[in-house]
Amino acid sequence: MKRLVLILVLLLLVVTPAEAQCAMCRAVLESEDGGGTAKGINNGIVYLMLFPYLLIGGVGYAIYRMRKNARAEQS
């Protein structure tokens, strides 16, 4: 068990940088002065990442409420 925890902690601490942009996006972002497009793309990525977290949070909250109501009915 200690070995598994150690492996998990090491995997979380070791970060490998990734450059995962398509060739066209990279060319546009590198050639532009001012960084307006890069800021827009970064904001879009954050916006798109928000919805999966909201969905997971909503499902988790619904499960929490169902379990809480089930416990109240058993008492």
C-alpha cells in the first residue's frame, strides 16, 4: 500500500511540458504582435474547461442530495 501511494505521489509531482498546438494555431500565435489572439485562445480554453467541471459538480451535488434524503427517510 505504501508503494502505491508513493508511486501516485511521484506521478503527481513529475510534470512533463507538452507543446500540443496544431501547426496553424502555432504559426498565427507566433507571428502576431501584441498577443491579442493568444489571449483570446487562452480565454476560450478556460471557457471550454469550465463546463465539464460544472457538469461533474452538478452530478455530485445531485448524488449527495439523493443520499442525504435516503438517510433522512431511514431514520
